[in-house]
Amino acid sequence: METDSFAAKLELALKVLSMSRSRMASELGVDKSVIGRWLAGQVKPSPHNLERLTAVIAARRASFIMLDWDRDPAGFGAALGAPSDVRPSRFGTGLPLPLLDQIADLTDRRATAYEGFFETTRPSALMPGRYLHDRGMVRRDASGLMAYRMGIGGTEYEGWLLPVQNQIICIATDLTSGAMAFGIFNGVSQPTVDLIDGITLSTALDPGRTIIAAPIVLRRLGPLSGDDEADEARYRELIAGPPLAPEGSVPQTIQDHLSRDFGPGEMARGGEWMMTLGLARSIARGVQFSEGGG
């Protein structure tokens, strides 16, 4: 059973059973982020968790058994009693991006530079003049791509970092609300990333989900340990930290980098017409050595 095939089948099971990710996580006794990673095709459940997952489904579909996970999409849907027009997507839960093979090849060559624990600094949309920190980690997943997981104030985003030419494209989703966030970062050529900068596109947490574009800095906190359980515990510790940067804690050079003026008035004074972050202005940097476990 391929990882992506499992993800599509689990997505269908939740839909047919009218179960939320949180409800399934509660019945299995796992964190909802685990369900999110299964659905994202990043990992498959262990044999023990697959047995428990089968039992949860069998409690609602008495004829469902472990072997049903190995059926083709049509057979799996039939085992769940799904209507004939409701079947796993032919794309699984993945996005058939053009140039994905080239992205995967570049990831093979450069992933170790970007894996590790990170902290972002970005302007706060709801508190002008203040800055926020997301914290999390970058780690290659079962697909071979760089999985991106960041949390802030009870919100967790999961997605991917995709190397394209000399830049890193971020695509991430809030697994609770379904909101999405995107980013483009300037990459580095050194063996290990120290700091990268870019521009993000996301939505605020106000009632209207206001669309926001903002500059952002992603700073490396340290390497992965190589122990998945230890890294997960470290991730949980990091995202429990305060999201709002204490006043005066963000260096002035970073504040200046994240708070530049642009627009018609600034252009008339010889400044920028649009928000840009070209290589000439970038503060992205790396180091010439690869940290142990990173």
C-alpha cells in the first residue's frame, strides 16, 4: 500500500463516516497532527495504529477488515459502503505540480541544508508595530520532499518547501481551519542554512480573513537529532512558546528589513513601487559546515 494511496483512502473513510480529524485522533489516542501527516501522505501509520484505525472503522462498518486497505480505490470505497460517485481522488492527497520531478531532484541535493528547527519573525497584522514568531521544523518526509511544520498561538501549519532554481517555495495549510499560506524565500548555496528571507501571502485571523502579504525572516535554531520521537517532542516544545515577540527583542536590522516602505508615495521619493526582496537586498545566509544530525 503506497503512502499516497493510503492518504486518499483515509480521507475517503473520514468523509464516508462523517468523522473529523480531531474525532479520529481522539478515538485513536493520538495527536490530531498525526492524522494530518497521514492525510498529507507524509507517513503511514505503524502496524499497531493501522490495526486500531481498522477497529474504529469496523465499529461503524462491521464488514470492514484490515485487508480492505490493500484494495484498489473502487474496492476500498465499496468496503466502506461509499456511493459509487464517491471514491478516492486519482491524485490522492497530493498536488500534481509541473516540474515536480525536477523539484524532487533538487531536494535530493539540497535538503540537508534546510532541515532543522526554525523560528520566523514577521510583522503582526493585528498589532501594528509588533512582530510574531512561528516555530517549527523542516524535515524530509516519506515523499522525499521537505515537509514544513510551523506553529503559533495554537495554530499549526503543515506543508512543503519546494526548491525552485535559487529560491524556496512554501505551500502550507492550517489543518484546523483549512486556511492556506504561501511563501517565496531566497535560497542559499552553503551547506547549512543560517537565515533565509522572503515574502509570505496568508490570511489574518480577523472575521473577514483579510489577505496579507508581508516580508518574513526564517532563522535556524538548530539541527534535527535524527530521532523522530525526540524531534517531535522538541517541535511540540517550540510551538508552545509565546507567539508575540517581546518589545525590543527583535534586532533593529531585522525590524528595518521587515518594515520597509513602498507604494506610490515612496516611489515618488525614489523608493519602491511594490514590495520586493531581490538578492541585492536579501540577508539570506548559510554556513560552510553541516551540523551533526542536521
